[in-house]
Amino acid sequence: MEIISNEALSRCIRDAVRAELQEHFKTGGSTGNVSRERLLSKQELAAELGVSLVTLTEWMKKGLPFFRLHKRVYFRMSEVLETMQQKI
């Protein structure tokens, strides 16, 4: 007993994905409170702050906020500056 055919299911999924993508691009990809701030790599942040990668790694161990995406580490400059101001 088949409730819905494979072709009809496939069409429903395609239509739903298409609608979600259209909505995503209409709103510019924003999803509420998610910040659109560019993420900086470890190398970029170290260069921006004028410190070595070793120093940056030590700061991360002491609580510098960062994101890990797979094996890579990223930072939001606003969060880094806010944390540094609080700890001074």
C-alpha cells in the first residue's frame, strides 16, 4: 500500500526547498539575532591585534571567545574586543 508516490514526494521536497531558499534570499540570509559580522581566522586576528599565534593560543586558553568549525578556529572581533576590555 503506497500513500504517496516517489515522484510526488520528490516534487514536494523540491517545492519546499525552493520556497525556503527563496525566503532565505529575500531576507538576505538573516535569521533573527545571528550576527552578520565577518569571522576572522587565527592568523587574521593575530595580525589585527599585533600578537603572535602562540600569544593568541594562550589567550584562548584563558577565555578569549572563539568558534571551532571542524578543525579551524574563528573569532568575532566585537566579542574579542569586549572580552579584552572586561579583563583589563
